[in-house]
Amino acid sequence: MTKTERLTPREGPDDETLYVARDEAESGSKAPFFAAFVDPERERRWGYFCGNCQTFTHAMDSMGRLRCDDCENFKRPDEWDAAHE
Ligand SMILES: [Zn+2]
């Protein structure tokens, strides 16, 4: 299994192709946030893909909280740690 096999190409917000890593997810309040990359080799990180409303986002505030621009899905770092101990 190569690391490109779990990537799903999708059209990004600027009409470029972005790659959604189905095996790199962070748990959100409504649905997972998947890691999104510019290239299929995962060398250039773009941001996240919201699994709830199926849109790309790279909104992360100064507290490290991740929040989707288009729905109420969000993630807090402390919740992530506690849920995966
Ligand atoms: Zn969303």
C-alpha cells in the first residue's frame, strides 16, 4: 500500500486539485477533518477537508482550534487528546 492510494483528488476552492487523505483525520464535533495536500506525495500541506459539509478549510485560530467556515463542525486540541488516550 503506497501512501497515494488513500488520497482522494477533489477540486479545491481555487479550481486547483487538492488531495484528501482519508487515513489522516482529526475528530471534529460533527464529522472528521481530513488532511488536505497540494500534491499527491503529501509534501505540501494545504489544510483540512471538512467531512461534514465536504468543503476545504484552513481556518485555524491562534489557540490551535480548527473550525469549518461553512458549518458548525470544529475541533479543539484538548478534546482530541482526551478522546484518543
Ligand atoms: Zn464543514
